[in-house]
Amino acid sequence: MEKNKSSCIRVSDTGVCPHCKGIEWVKNGFTKNRKQQYHCKPCNKRFIDYYTYNAYQPNLNYQIVPLTKEGLGIRSTARVLQISVTTLLKRILSIAKDVPRPAISKGKVYEVDELRTYIGNKSRLVWVAYALERETRKVVSFYVGARTNKTLRIVLTSLHQSQIHLHF
């Protein structure tokens, strides 16, 4: 028997299913917090009228980006937005996946460098190899890993595909 795949999502004030925009939904019990739950018949999804947890706010991603740019830490940002650290990290990863990679133009001059840092304690070193366009100083490629040829090769491969001039 196939498992019923349902997820709770925020429903708009229009009373339609947020997935299929259908209006054929029925009451389907209550949540732990005694909120009415609904079931959409066409798409088989569940939802409730409104969510009180701040992580469900649709504009949350737009609040995370400026706080991150200002240099707030993960715990500070989570505290300001009143969401859990785990939820914040998941949101940051989803935001990062949507960021487009910059175009690498032909005929430009790029600089390649590396940066050493650590995670947790100084015995856990990581290296960031990156390439930036010399004129605009924008990062066009980077890779995080151990200090090996593989780490540098990943950055250089993306640049070589554009037939560019490198300066080390």
C-alpha cells in the first residue's frame, strides 16, 4: 500500500489549495495545537488555515539575506527572527542554491588565490581557493576543501573553459 505523502503548508486567505489551486477540500482533524486541518482531494495535500511559527512567513528569506550581509551570526539571526537555528541553516542553504553563478567573460584578466581558515578549532583547517576578476574585484569561482591540487583544479577548470588570462 502506498504511503500517503502529505505536507503541511501555508494556505492563503482565499481558501484555495496552495498546491493545485483547487477548491475541493474538506476538514481533516486538528493539529496538536488544536488548529483546524484541511485535506485537498485533487492533490492529496494537507494544510491549515494559518501558521503561527515564524519560519512559515513567506518573506522570511528576504529578512535573512540583509542580516547575513550585516555580519550577524547564525544564532543571532535565528534569535532576531524567532526561528530555530536548524530552520535558519536550511533556509540559508536553499537561498544559496538559488544564487546564480557569475558569468566568466572572455578577454578579462582573473586572479587566483587561496585562503586558509578553520572549522571549530585550529586543527581542522580548510582552504578556500577562489578566482576574481581583476578589474571589478568580483569573485567568479571558488571551492572549499583541503589544500590539494584537486581544490585548485576545480577553480582553474571553470576559468580555462572561458579561455582567459590568469595571474597568480
